[in-house]
Amino acid sequence: MADENTAAHSGQRVLLAGATGLVGRELLKLLLADDDVAQVHTLGRSAPTQAHPKLTHHPSDLRRIAALPPLDAALIALGTTIKIAGSQAAFRAIDHDAVLAVAQAAQLAGAARVGVVSAMGADAQSRLFYNRVKGETEADLAQLGLPCLVIARPSLLLGDRSALNQPGRRGESLGAVVSALLKPLMPANYRAICAEDVAAALWRSVKQGVPGRTVLLSGQMQPH
């Protein structure tokens, strides 16, 4: 495992997978602006567009991950949709297999704290394929025996997808309107949530490093 005393003096070494996605992009901003973070290692096919002295990108298709540099923590914001992936098998390869592979690689590199973006409704016993895969991913991550595992379960994610060269999603736009209109009546866990709020809550919890498994429900991540 990484030497936590050394990390405390030199700054945290953090891995981020999915840095070009909706939540990943917000996590990257937080990590680069955090004075407690000395090194940010991004992992994936596409490198972030910005350059920064403490940022290093490691190209990977996430099927076979090369040995990573020493790490203190890892954040995994990988995810797609069945429509974009093209099939259930392709979706599972990203939302389950790749997520688990990154966590295992980070653990081997010394990361004692891992944070993952999952989804509301994640349930390994669900009849819904999407929710079932998310639940199975959470269960398999828990089996790794990480000292600190934080799982964020956001509801409908809001953010600027045009900046990611992604088309807007009609369901998200409608959900955002309904959520805003019914906010006083809608339980917090079901309200639409901004990607930046998810990123802030996830990094805050991972940085705190409470031992064991922590699940952040969408309502807990909403700003108050």
C-alpha cells in the first residue's frame, strides 16, 4: 500500500478514469484546483484537452491496463448507455468490466481509497438490465476489500453535454423541467442533480477516507 505519511507531505496522487465525461470533467477540475493533490493521472482512450503541470494521461482501452504509478486514491467515472454502446454486452464491458479493471489496477498501485460513480436504482437483483449491471458492479467492487470505497448513486444527471460533443438527451431536458417544477414535493433522491454536485460530493467523501463502504444517495449530494 502507499505510504500515507509520505502522501500527506508530498500531496495526494490520484487516478481519474473517465475524465472526459460529464462527471469526470468536473472531477478533473476539482483535482487540478486542489492544493492537497500533487499528481493527477487520467486513464482512458481520450486525453483531457487541457494541460497542467500535475496532470499526466495514460492512454488505455481499459481492457488491459498497464502498471500504474504509485497512487493514494482513484476516482472512476466511467459509464455509457446501451444506445451509445450498441448492445448489452458492450454496455456491460464498460459499466462493469472496465470499472472493475480500473479499481483492481488502482488497488495494485497502492490506492486505499476508491470512489465510483454508479446510479440510482443500482441493484444486482433488479429485473432491469441497466440497474442490475450497476448493482453487480457495486457488489464486485465491494469484494475487492478496499479500505475505503465510496459509491455515488446520482439520479438524473444534468450538465453541458454539448461541451463533450454529445447531443442533448430529450429525457434529461424533460426531467430537469419536471424536477424544477415539482422540487418542493419531490423526494431529494429523485430530483435531477448537476454533475458538478456529484463530483464535489464524491471527491469530498473519498478525500475524507472514512473506512469501509459508503453509499452517497442523490439527495445527500444535492447542495443545501
